[in-house]
Amino acid sequence: MVSHESSMPRRAGRPAATSRAQILAAARRLIERDGWQRLTIRSLASELGIGATTLYHHVRDRDDLLIQLLNDHASQTQSPPLPDDPGARIVVAGAAIRDTLASWPWAAEVLTTDGFVGRLGGSALWMVEAIVAGATDAGCSRTQAVEVFRHIWFYTVGEILVRSRSRKASASDASGTFFMAIDARTMPHLAAIGNDWPVIAARDSFREGLEAFVDGLLRRYAKREAR
């Protein structure tokens, strides 16, 4: 697996006070404890017991630190074999994105900021490349291929963030009040579903939804090209 990390500038003649592994481990601890929004160079230096100036020998800024964390996490993820079929290849790569970020939902939130995806290293970008290549092989133009990736990205990130912020419902969690306040005469379908909604929503239907989504996108672009 290719691993490409952000550079860590260091002044000549000044040995590192701590290792990169220690820095990333400490940053992960802070994120798990306080959330990624509160991670700062100063708070990380305090966690490590070193000065902020020393830490800048390893990371340029907070964004560089986040990128290093994301690349390191991606480098530890097994890359699945990619099918020859373009649509199936896109699905596998999209599922790999979900699986990689599912255990780190904060990373998906970080990557919603413009510019972050383009700064990822090869250990993470192979998934983007696989989707764009699959779309291109399916007959999409370069613009359409980028659009295919963005559509899949929005779908995937949305699924990750919603599930990470919501308590997964189960039959035992049903309180007997879901959709009970609505008027069955004006919203009969929701009233009929009622307490089954959280049970259905808790089911992992990401893969089948992704397959249908990819199939629909490629068919739509193929029709456009045929006109």
C-alpha cells in the first residue's frame, strides 16, 4: 500500500523531542476526549509535555496535523481487490471509504471542509482514484467522473455523520411514541410505519443503496452522452 504523509519540517542540528508516532497518538487521545474542533497545537504540546515551538518542528499547523492523522489512519486500512467492472469498482471503493471512516466519524467531518481531500496522501487517495477511474471507464467525461465521486462522497459522508450522531434504534428501544403525534388522515403512510421507522433505519443498507446509486448515476450519464 502506498503511504504518502505530509512533510514534517525540522531544523538542522536539532533532534526531535518526541517521535511522530507519539505525536499522532497524543492527537488521537485529545480528539477522542475533547473532539477534533478543540485540537490545537498548543493543547497537543501540553499533552506531550513539550513546547509548542518544538512541536512545530514536526507539524506546520493544525491542518497539517489533521492530514497526517488521516493519512496514518488510511495507511493502516487494508485495500480490497478492485473488480474489472467499472460500476462494481466504484461500489467497492465507495464502501472502502465508508469502512475506513466509520470508526473515525470525526475524520469525515474534517473532510467536508473544502481543500482537505486534495491534500490526502496515496494511502487514502486510491479510493478517490478508483471511483474516478471507474466512472471514466464507464464512459463518463472527466467532469462527469468528478461529479460521480462528489455524489458518492456526499452520500457516504452523510451516512457516516448521521449514524455517528444518532443512537441506533432497535426493537427494544422503541418508546411507543415515534410518529404518534402526526395526523394519520393527512400522513397515513408515516402513521402506518410508526415505531417501525427506527428499527428499519437501524438496518445497514448502505451497500445496497450505494449499488443502486452508482447504477443510476452511470445510466444517467450514459443517456446524456448518447443524445
